[in-house]
Amino acid sequence: MAIRHFFRTAALSTSVFVIAGLSAGASTAAPAPSDGASGANGDRVSSAAQMAAPSRITISASAKIVRWPNKVTVRGTVTDQNGNPSANASVLLWARPAGIYDYRVSSYKTDGQGRLFASRRPERKTVYFWRTPNETAKSGNRQVAVRPALTSRYSGTRIRQSTALVVTGASSPTRAGTPVLLQRKSGSTWLIVDRTRIKTASSSPTPQARYRLTFKAIKKGKRTFRVVVPADGGRARAINPRRVVTFV
């Protein structure tokens, strides 16, 4: 019984040893992946990632010119090299205001259809464009002009000839020194009868930069006036509705 137990134990130990040896050998002797195999796998991953990466970006805007303080919606679509929408892609919006260097506005994510939306309130003529963070894709440029808000108040619509007409109001956005004109219609042309300059800069949503203009008639009769802020500081010209004043 002791002898049988000895041989049985020895055989079992040998079997275990051989199996363990094979396992260890298989583990230690198995060749490490070659650079070629690793590169092939890596190439497949890179190729798939490249196919899914943004390759083309378009840009559009809800308006070519906005009247302050209205906003403009800058849109975009992002697709990969196969023309498929790039969903959940990070894209940067850049802006180039007139007279100022380019700056990054913010980062945006595309929706499930690869679309981008950004609501902006430019203070002056601004060029917008989309760009991926790694700069592998960039849209074209889209320019948006800004027309300042302009108010005017006339001292009356029926004034004695000996009394000067006074026109006051405000504008925004403006720079210090923005010109303001009072024009009178003569035939088919508009003549400048008074001018001033706004003294303070303003980017208030409501017009805050004030002005004052005057006109004194030489003769009795009706005159048609308007207030104009010429194109200035990267902003489009602003014109208030004309007003008819009778001098008696």
C-alpha cells in the first residue's frame, strides 16, 4: 500500500510538473508582438480615427448685417473625409473684429448631425471662422457688419423761424469721436447743416452716447431732416427716419 501510494504520488507530481512547465514555457517563450504587427494594428486604429475625424467645415450666418443690439447666429457643419457628419466633435470659433487681431471666442460641440451653432453680438464688423483644435480643418470666412442703434428727438415739428431747431439723441456702439450729422433734404440730395462728435465710447445695449445738433431757418416753410452716423470704427452707417419740420 505504501509503495502504490508512493508511485501514485510521484506520477501525480510529475504530471503537475510537466503541465506547469508547459504553461510557463508557453508564457515565457511566446514571441512578443513585432513592431510590424503593432504598427499594423496601430495603422488600422489611426485610419479609423482619421476617417471619423473632422475633415471639412462649412460656415454661414443668419445675417450679413445686424442692427445693434441684435445678435447673429454663426452656423457650421462638420463632416469627415467620407462626407459623413462628425458628431460630438470639438470645434473652435474664431473672430477677427475690424482693426483688431484674431482671437478665439469659445469651443463648441457638434450635434448628432455634425452641426454647430453660436450666438454672437459683434460690436463692429467682424469676420468669423471655425477651426479644429489641432488645426487640421478650417472653414472659410464669414463677415458680419454692425449698424449702430440711433435715436433722435426733435424740439418740435412746428417752430417759429426765429427759434432754432434742436435735435438730441444717442447712439451705441460708438467710439469717442464718432461723428453725427444733421442733414436737410434739398431736391434729391442731402445737405449737412450741422455736425458734432460723440464724446464718450459706449457699447451699451441701449443707446447711451449722447449728441446735440441745431438748425436755424432763414426762411419760413417746410424742411425735411434726418440724423446720420457715418460708417465709422468698423461699423456701418446708421440713418434715422426723416422728419418734416415747419418753420412759421
